[in-house]
Amino acid sequence: MNEFTLYFVEKNDKTIIWDFNGAKIEHCNYKKILKQVCEQEITTLKARQEIVAKITNRHNNIPLYVNEKLIFFKIKDDDNIWINFFNVLWYESENNKTRVFFKNGSTILINKKIKYLKEMAKLIKKITFYTQK
């Protein structure tokens, strides 16, 4: 995962990562990938989760801040989707779901109302403000 990551999808035994060039399948659990990405930032996944929970005053379904180009929020579904907020250009409501538009021109329709994305955007702003102190 890097600054071009749009989102990734949790599968049982693999992770599908979508970036500016399309999809790539990793044959391992998404947490293993995120642990490696966090370690490149000289930290741990657990430490990132703990500090974001403290900043947001939430303990479930919190965004995951990796660095200034990777911050993911989860869409709970049959296969959970983690969207990199920094590559979201905009989003709009579509039949009680939300269409997310990415910087590279691609889109994804998620099974959440737009209200949820607005809530996540507020949390992410709070996190990014904290990191700029």
C-alpha cells in the first residue's frame, strides 16, 4: 500500500488492493499488510489504533491513520472495504447508498448512506488536525 492506494477489500485468506492502476491480490490477511505499512512508519498498527481511539474518543469503527497520505475508514459489508480518504475526490448519495469518486477517476458504490461518510470525514479532519500540532 502506498499513496496511490484507493481502497482494499478484506477477504478470508486474501486482500484485494485497488490503486490508480487497478486491482492487486495479496494472499495474506489485511492486518499483516497494515502491520508492515505501519512498521515502515516506525510504529505499530496497535499503537496507531490506540492513539486514533484516544483522539476521536471512540473505540470501535475508527479510522486508521498511517501517514499523511494513507488514512483508511471501514465500510462494513459482506467483504469489508477500507477506503483511503486521501484519495477521495468527492461522494454523493445514490439510492440510499453512496458513490465515492476517487482522484484517478474511478468510483465505487458503497452500502452506506452519505451521512456515514460525512461523519468519517469529520473524524479524519480531527485526526489530521491533531497530527499538525
